[in-house]
Amino acid sequence: MTLYHAVTAVTGRATAEALFDALDEMYPAPKASGTHDRDDGSGIWEVSAYFEGAPDEAMLALLAAANGAPAFSVAPVGTKDWMAQVRAGLSPVRAGRFVVYGSHDRDTIPSNLIGLEIEAALAFGTGHHATTQGCLLALDGLVRQRIAPRRIADIGGGTGVLAMAAARVFPAARIIASDIDALATITATANVRANDLTGRIRCVTAPGFRHPALRENAPYDLILSNILAGPLKRLAPDMRSHLAPGGILVLSGILTRQAISVERVYRGWGFARQQLVRRGEWSVLVLRKPAR
């Protein structure tokens, strides 16, 4: 069934959240929905939803009008032919003890590696980008240090690849993965199911830590975040408040030339660098919060 995306933009968080709540009352309800600000100082918030099959556009128009929002823009998302073309071009990627692969390569994965099956999708994190590989290598290094985190958050989880890698190597951990994009949440949930990790990882849609589940499960022993340097800098105080004393941050999506400025911001919040992983022009920072 074709997936459809509906999106509109409103002024102010309260209006966005009211429209977001109204979407959940639709029938059939959206597969996933989300809201986030554009983070450009405009005060504009986007409200989006994904539907299996064409949604009731008349109902969407009524919901938008009732909440003082412009009409939703509705369009189909991708096609199976496009997905097959992308999938065919993806080969397994090794990063330390992990190997990320598509279902078409399932039978080729060595049994001595930790396999993470990721389908090509409209969400970041197939394992082919240097930032994802760097995070997996950093995670591999943490395993060698014999850390044992009990609560883990993946902020900006995309396809869920890092959350799933953490679930494989830290079997006692409770893990929550969030992304600003509702489609990423759908993708991550499907990947969690495909990797037999249902019940181990909860996937939610939220910008940063703005979801009740993320706040309720804090503090975290380990936070993974593969996004971009700018948002990582802005999230520094939230990272500190949601991380347990002595907890570890793995930050990526950082160009190597940006690593010093990102580290400087986190150092100002009391973090100390534990490791720096470089993959081409990209870097991963592993930081630790003071124990007290």
C-alpha cells in the first residue's frame, strides 16, 4: 500500500500541538505523526502525518481550518520500484563487530559478526554513511571497555540502526529511540521488528528530548546522537540534564572541522572527551559527564 505524507505549518507550539492531537482522532488514524519547530527563529512549527493509503483530504482540511492552520499538502511517499533500486545498490557495511546489511544479503553475513538488518528507506542510517560507521566503531570501543548501561537513548535515531546495535551488545538495557521525522519512526519500528528486538526498543517522534517517554526514562547511562553540529550544540544543556552522572555521550554528524567547536560547547557544560573517532571528513565525539 502506498504511504502518503500530509504536512502543514503553523505559528506557535500550542497551535501545532493542538493540531497534532486532532490528527490522532482521525479515522483511519495516521500511521505516525509529529510536530517540530523549524529552529530558525521564525516561530513556525510543522505538523506532519503519514498514512497508509490516501487520507481523507476533506477531513484534513477541516482539522486544519478548525485549528487556524493552512490546508495540508498531501503527496505519496516513494514507490516500491524506487525502493528496490536503492536496495539493490546497498552492500553490507562492516564497522567493528557490527555489519549492516539489507534483507537481500541476509544469507551472506558471517556468524561471528553482529548483523543489523536495515531496509532502504526514506530515513537516515543505512550504515553506508561515515557518521553511522563512526558511531558503530565508537560503540564497539565502549563494549571493549566493558561498560554496562541500563538506560540508553538514541536522539535522532533515523532507521534505528544505533539503537539496535546498542540492544545487541547491551542486552539488559532499556532503550528508547527518537527522531524528529514521523517517517523515521515508522522505519525504525519496522527495523526493530525485523531484527527481533520488539519490546527492547521503543521508537517515538520528537525533536530533542521533547517527548514524555524520554523524560520519564531519564537519566540515561548512554546517549547516542547522530544528527548535525548545530543541533548538537543547542542540545548540550538537555544532554547534561538527561544523562546520569558518569554517563557517556556519543555524538556524530560532525564534520571534522566542526569537532573542536562542538567539543568546546560540551566542555563548557562539564563534559570531558574520552575518544575521537574520525572517518574521512566526519568525526565522532565520545564524551563523559562528571561522576559528581
